Amino acid sequence: MLKKQTVWLMTMLSLLIVLSVYYMTAPEGEEMAFLNEEDLTEQESGEEGDAPEEEGTEEGNSEGDTVISQMSSDELFTSVRMELQTKRDQQEEQLSEIVASSDFTAEEKNEAMEEMQVLRETRSKESILENTIQASNQYEDVLVRAEEDTIHVTVQVDELNEQETNHIIQMVADEFGHTNIEVQFQPVS
């Protein structure tokens, strides 16, 4: 088994390479504003106003601050994916430390192993659903996030009708079982 330091170093090097390639291929001269997951949810559902803000317009939040958002949908999806992956990698590393440590009981180690398995299964199911949904109607991009007791599906498409939404909900229910499912769409920019 690899040492903790080696795994950490490899993870950081991989992240550095991914970010380097991303910034090298990103269009020059554009400013980007990264939104956290709550901002993404509010923007997509239109809770901040009557309609989601257009790219490059000013967007006000409850504190009265002004944020300029010039992030395209592709960048937004990539950003959310990277944030989610980082969060889950940290969870998995913490669980691995529990399993490797002699300070925990066998029961605690078993629970940690089960949680690691659930994380891996969730990642796999999300990936399968993203590919399946995207292929079903040739959507630009699909983002599936399983969080606690809700599955969030965001589809990059200009318009999503009721029949398509029901089809997506059925696919998610087939993969994850019957749980709370939230389907949203992000207009193609």
C-alpha cells in the first residue's frame, strides 16, 4: 500500500497538471468568476430574481455586493465537478486514514470502509447517468450530483420540456432508487 505522503503528492501533482492544461487552453483576455455550489443552485433555479442573469451582466446578492460573472456554462460545469471531486477526495483520504490507523476499533474501520465503497459507487452512478442522459438527447453537457438525500441533475440545454424532464427523472430513479430528484437546465452560452 502506498504511503499517505505519496498518495498526497500524486494527488497534488495530478491537480497541478489538470489546472495547468486548463489555464493553457483557456481563452485569453477573459476574466472568470468562480461561483460556489449555492450560487450555482440559486442562479439555475432563479431564486435571486425573476430570471437567471445573462453572461457578463452584473448580479446582486443579498449582501448588496456586485459580482461580475463571465463564466461560460462549460467552465461552470467543470468548476463544480472539480470542487465536488476535491471534496470527495478529501473525504476518502480521511476514511483511508481511519482504516490505516491503529487508534480505531474494527467496527469503526468497517464503517469507514463501507463509506468509502458508497463514495465510489456514487461516483460511478453519477458518471454513468451523466453519459446516459447526455447520449439520450444529445445534450451539450450534463452534471449529476448526489448530495445527502437529493440528486441534482443540471442539463446544459436552452430549454427542457416536461417529457424530457420526466425521462431524466426516470433514469435517475432507475440508477439511485426513489429519492428526491431535482432537474434543472442551464442555457447554452
